[in-house]
Amino acid sequence: MLISRVPAMCRWMRSVLLARQTNFINRCIRSIMALYTERSSTPRSVILIGHSMGGMVARAVVTRPDYVPGSVRTIITLNTPHQYGNDDSNNDDRCRGRLID
């Protein structure tokens, strides 16, 4: 019974963590941009660099409702599993192995 619930729990944990992390990144971007409001030359955007899961978070930042359009112009990802979120059966197998082992 526990095994059958693991994939759903894993998807839920990923979605909650992703939402929290993207909200945090969007708050950081707004804070960084606010640091430059009194300068003559203010940046209009930031560059996000993410490694592994951080790359997935960086990609998701621009999809959130609290994203300020144009605040991210470049996203650089390193060793990010871009295909990981597209195949639920693959996700479930990877997640199951990590939680049960």
C-alpha cells in the first residue's frame, strides 16, 4: 500500500518544493532590483544560473504568477534533467528508488 502511494507523494513533494523555491527566487529578484533604484544606470533583468534541480527551478520562475515580466532575460542551466518532468513513469521509478532504498 505504501509503495503505491510513493509516486503520488513524490510528485506532490516536487511540486510543493518547486513552488516554494520559485517564489523565493522571485522575491530575491525583486530585492536585487530594488537595490539599484537610486542609481543612474539600473539593470532591467538578472541572469539565473542553475545546476541540476536549480536549473528546473530557474526555468519555472518565469511561469509563476508573481514573476515580474522581463526581470529574467537569460537562464543558464548546468547538468539539469530537462526531460525529467515530462515522463511521469520515469519520474515515479526514479523517485521510488530514492525513497524506498
